[in-house]
Amino acid sequence: MAGGKESTPHIGIFGKRNVGKSSFINCITHQEIAIVSDVAGTTTDPVKKSYEILGFGPVIFIDTAGIDDSGTVGNKRVKKSLDVLQIINLAILLVANNNLSDYEINLINKFNELNIPYVIINNKTDIEKPTKEFIAQVFKISEHQLLEFSSLNNSNVESILNEIKKAIPNSSLKISKLLKGYINKNDFVVLITPIDSEAPEGRMILPQVQVLRDVLDNNAICIILKETEAEYFFKNTTIKPKIVITDSQVIKKANKIVPSDIPLTGFSVLYAKQKGNFEAYLNGTPKISTLKDNDKILFLESCTHHVSCEDIGRYKLPRWITEFTKKKLSFEIISGLSPLPENLNNYALVVQCGACMVTQRQILNRLQLFINAGVPVTNYGMAISWAQGVYNRIVEPFLNK
């Protein structure tokens, strides 16, 4: 699986060539991370660096290539820079020389389109201070106050870091509790957790562990069973759980076992409610029933892991959707936070995993591109439940809440 860095807030540094992006990130982090040169286009690929902001926490700065690069290779560099928009929680746009061109304006429009928080900083202030007219122009275009900075005279590093802390969303570090509002102190919660070849040896998979911790944080009582013992539990105990949460691959079996008066949902559906665009998922999931022959479906698997024949996204879910629709469909998968395809309209449906390994902002950024393109989106657990005929039951606990 992907490392913990993917769930750390990402901050992208953007601007034209030679605006001082590399010098800025080196100065802010007090480290020689990026190569600094007077030659335009020195930074070719995005460069990542972890950094701890005092009083805030760990972040990852991403130094990108100039947005005004040109030529065949330059255009590829620009594309890689723009791909970074899909995974960041905050954007920093550097400007200089009292010049705000179409390059910066187009980038500001993309920030707004994707609802990405951003700050605009006038770099190289030691060389040329921003004029009142330029400050007014920046505000008119962006409704953002222009900050000032100089990598040569780095006396205001702390003030820039404070502005970053103000601008980055609290949700980047503090995700709402998975079960907050659904369970109370001393409630019983049952987790049905199948153990298959995808489960790491001697351990549980991350969504199961995170939900278990969430139950404990809510001071509730957690009962963990494999699906093979769940039927015995409900037949031979008088315990009535407040909610039962199961792995999506056994949701159909769990639906038969768990009494109908007990709320039932899936781990992936919990994450859909917590991190994803739940309303868009609710609207997009029924589109499974309207799929046609030769439609393309894209799976977004936000972590990377060793693939087995029991893999949900690569084998089981495509098979279940095919069996349900009885159509000849093609499936593609993107693993991790790799760049998305250029033509999003090639797809009839996008299916996002639970996203336990990445931030909410990273998921919303990627989903929004498809939503803007009019492509329906859904989630692994919700898609599985639709194909298995138990969709209404597994989403019911979260409706109107």
C-alpha cells in the first residue's frame, strides 16, 4: 500500500519560469531541495519535499516546472505541473515584476474551478516591489491580497508560513470521525471482516483498523467477526448492534445474515461519506444500470499494492458489474495518485475506491474534474452494493444526516 505521505497535506508551488519557485521552497524549508539557476526551465519534473510547519504539522511541498514553458518537451512539463492540481490541498502562486499574464490568470481560474485554496506571493520583492496598481489588479482578478517575499532577504519566512497555515483547510489534518453522529457511548458495533489473500499476513487491512479505532474513540463497544461466524453470532446472542459494518465483497451475504431492523453498511461506504463527494456518488451509482455495450469504466485506486486474484477493483468488481449489466464493457484502472487521462469524456463511469490512504482534498480534486466533465462517479462499496442488489439498505444509514 501507499505510504503515509499520501495522506499528508500537499502544497504546490506554481509560477512562470525564473519567478523563483525553487529559491522560494529552499528558503521556506531552510534546505537545498530544488536546483536554483538563472536558466529558465531548470525545474523539469515536480519535486516533493516533506517539511514540518511548527504549530501545524507535516506537509509536503511540491516544486513545479514553469507554467509558461514551451515547445514539445516544455508542454509536457506544463502538463505535469497542472497534474499536481489533482493532489494538492493548497496552492502557492508566485508572481514577480508587476506582471500578471494569462498564464497566472488561467491558473487562478483552475484553482477556483477545483475549489483549491491558494495564496499569491510577489517574489523577488528585493528586486522590484509591487506597485499599488499591480496589487489592485491581483485583487480584482483573484479577490486575494498579494503577499510579499524575497528569497534573498528571508526575514518574513515566518509570516509567510503563518499565511500558509491560515489558508490551508483544517480538514487537511482533521478529518471528521467516521461514525460521529451515528453511534454513542456503550453502543455495540459489529464489524464483519473477511480474511482473504488481500489481507496482510497477521494483520487487518487499513480501513478495518481505522473503523475499529473510530469505534473506540466514540467509547462504543466493538465486536469483530469473520463472515463465517457472523450467522452464529446473530442466532445465538441477544446483542442488538447499533450498526453493522462489513467489507463490501461480502455485503450480499451480510444482508441475509443481519436482521433487517439493524442498520447495515460497508467500510467503503463509510469512507464515501467521510471523504468523497457523497451526493455525487448517490447521483452517479444508478448510472450502472444504464451502461451500454463498449462503454469504458475507469477505476481510481488511490493506493498501490500487490495485486491478487481476489483484488476488488481489478477482478471482483468488474466481474460483478459485467454480470449485473450483461454488457460488454471495458475497464481501466489508475493506481495511486497518477495523472488522469487527458480525455475524461471517454468514460461512461468512474469508480473511486474508499480512499483510506489519501486526503479528502486529493479525492475531491480528482472527482471534481469528472463531475465538471459530466461523467458519473461512484464508489467501490456503493457500486458493489448496487450490483449485488443491496444498495438501498447500505446507504440508508447516511441519508438525511
